[in-house]
Amino acid sequence: ELEDKFLAGDMSRIEGSVQKLASKAVAKGKMSEDVAKDHVAGTLGRIRGTTDRGELGSCDIIVEAVIEDLALKEKLYRDIGGAVSDKCIIASNTSSLPIGKMAGYCGRPAQMLGLHFFNPVQLMKLVEVVRTEQTDPALFARAMQFGRELGKTPVECIDTPGFVVNRLLVPYMASALLMVERGVASVPDVDTAMRLGAGHPMGPIALADYVGLDTCASILEGWSSEYPDEPSFKLPASLKAKVAQGKYGRKTGEGFYKWDGDKVAGPA
């Protein structure tokens, strides 16, 4: 982290998450209380926070997960490139930004790849492992194995906008909003149709709210700027309006729905 106060908050959230998962395991009969206590202590004992980027020099693998801002990432990657060994895997958890650009920032393109985990990371099984034309095949194979060792299912993909999941998912959410804007159906009816007709656990517009409307808009703006002739990257006017109003969905309590924590509370 950049500052100790941020680091303290991060470590507190990690501890809370580990404790919560252990408590659920006890409640489900998967762990005894003593085993859960040892598990929590052992997990937290393997985690150490720092604000000193020089300490990255001893790492075998680094997964960068700062906010989706290339200007911010550029300075970080220059520091990482100067600190790490020639054998270190340098990975970004980005969901939408080009891995190749970050490879240029760090000056170690053969060592750079994407490791895109899905939220909540402790529960979701998928990790997209993203290679560029310059990624060292041996390091890429190590990254795939790293994903498996974490208990995830890694999928291999090339450095393309949104990789696999978001390349399909973000245009899908945008298409749902454009459908509402054209008067085809209402927001709740579009979501109900996809839940009951396609078996999706959440409708596309509720999902956009859950992800964050600001995040969805930022991704579409970046893609449409880079690929202006791609119609599936169009930014819906309704999405742009919600973001301008500061209504980002779940994180602000209101978007296309009203939210009570992680649950939809009703129409906005």
C-alpha cells in the first residue's frame, strides 16, 4: 500500500474475510472450532503487509490490483520493473486494460501477463490467465499452475479487450440497457426474462448495478475510444446519466435498483 493507514484497513478486511469463511465452515460442519481457529491463525500468519516497494524484489509472483487507471499503474510498474528478479512473474488483475501497455511500463514484457480473478475472489473458481505475444511461455505455464494451486480453474486467453468473460458480459449488460431505452421492455422485466428464461442467477441490469455502473461505464468508454467502429461497445445514455448523478448501483445504494447491502431492495 501507499500509506500505513490504508495498509491497516486492508489487513483488517483480510482478517474479517478469513474469519467469516471459517465461521461459515464451522456452521456447515466442515470444520471444528479448533480447526477453524488454527486455520485462521495459519492463514493470517502467512500474510505480511508493506508500504516498501523494494520488498517486492524477493517475490516469485506479483499480482497488481490497484484501481483501473493506467496513469497510476504506469508509475507502479516502473517501480516493479526495477525491483524484481528476471524470474518473477508480473501479473495484473485488470478486468479490461491492455496487458501489453503495462508490459511496456515495467520494461519486462517477457515476464508480464494477466491474472484476472473474479469477485469475490475467495469464492469464485475462475481465473483468466492472459498472455501477450511477448510473454515467456515457461512463465505463462507457471502462472497457469499457480492458479490451479490456489484451487482455481484457469483459462488461457490472449490480450484482447475484456479477455473472455468481460468481453461477453459488458456488451451484454449494455445491450440490456439499450433494449430498455428502445422501449422493448422495462428494467425488471428484462432481468426477470434472463433469470427465468436463460437460467441466469441475476439479470443483466441488476448485475450492472452489482458490479458498479461507474465501472461498467469506464470500461465501455475506454473500449469505444480504442475501437470506435465496434457497435457492441456503445455506451448507453441511461448508464451515462446514472453515473453523472452519482448513482453507481450497489456501492452507493441506488442505480437502476435500490439496494440494501448486497441485496436488491426494489426499483429505483
